[in-house]
Amino acid sequence: MISGHYATALVAKAEAPKGPIWLYLLVAQGIDYLMLIFVFTGAEQVELGDSILPAIGSATIDMRYSHDLLPVLGWALAAGFLVYIFFRNWVVTAWCFGLVILHELCDLVTGYPHNFHGPDTAEFGLQLWVVAPVAGTIAEAGLGVACVAWFLHRYKVSSSGKWTLFLLMGATPFLLLPLVLR
């Protein structure tokens, strides 16, 4: 899930406008950034198999430190703590904590399975991008469009800006679909 994670930042901005959008965008995608760091340092592994992208197809991914359920709770608490230290606003803090948790929940619907903590623990997730890529695409696009609509309910944006947001968040998942179905 790419656009879906970023789209959730729009909801946070709509509900907690005192937080900057860059913060919500960073936090909403934060555990994916952590995964990249962990992969580059060798702490986590990504084997693409016949996949073009690690988010789709037959890739094997070990995300025990960035995406497993127990570490995500820790990352959410850490994000909340840091946001509170810098912004001193409980509403912004709560939304940032929630964005990390929401990232995990979205991944549990569309992404690879996530363990409780480590490969020998319970596994969770629907894996829609792998087992039902069209359903995964529709789920992500639907989330993106719903988040944009929520944001636009609170913010006045030009007509061209509205269409741009809807297209970015709603159409992006469909751009990846041909890669999944190849």
C-alpha cells in the first residue's frame, strides 16, 4: 500500500490541522522508511523472486523489526513520544500514533503477512496484493478516495486540486496492477 498510507495523512491533517502535513506524511509512511533502512543494513531481508516490486507478487519479505505487530506498537509509541516532545500537542501526538497503527492495519489487508514478532510467531494478514490483486487494488484505491473526500470535507481546495488529489490517491494503485497481473 503506497497511496493508501499517504492518503491517511490527509485525514490526520483534516482532524488535527495544527500538525504540519509533512509530519503526517512522514509518520504515515514511517515504518516503510524504517524497513528500507533495515534492509540496507541487513537486519531485514527482501527476496524479490519473480516480482518486479517487493510490494507485489512472489517476493519473500522478513520485516520482523519494522512491520511485525509488537515492534509496530513500539514504533507508534516512539512516534507519539517524539511528536509530543517537538510539538507539545496531544491531538497531533495521538494522530501520529494512530497513523503508525493505521499503516499496520492497512498492510494487514493488502500486504504480505505480518508476524507477531519474528518468523516463528503467529502470522496475520489477508495478502490481497498476492492472492487477489484486483481486490487489493480496489481496497487501496477506495481508501485513498475516502481519505481525500474526508480531507475535502474540511478544507477548501480548487477544482483542479480536488481532481489531482483524487487521481493521485485513487488511480495510483491501478498503475501497479499490470505489474501484479503479468
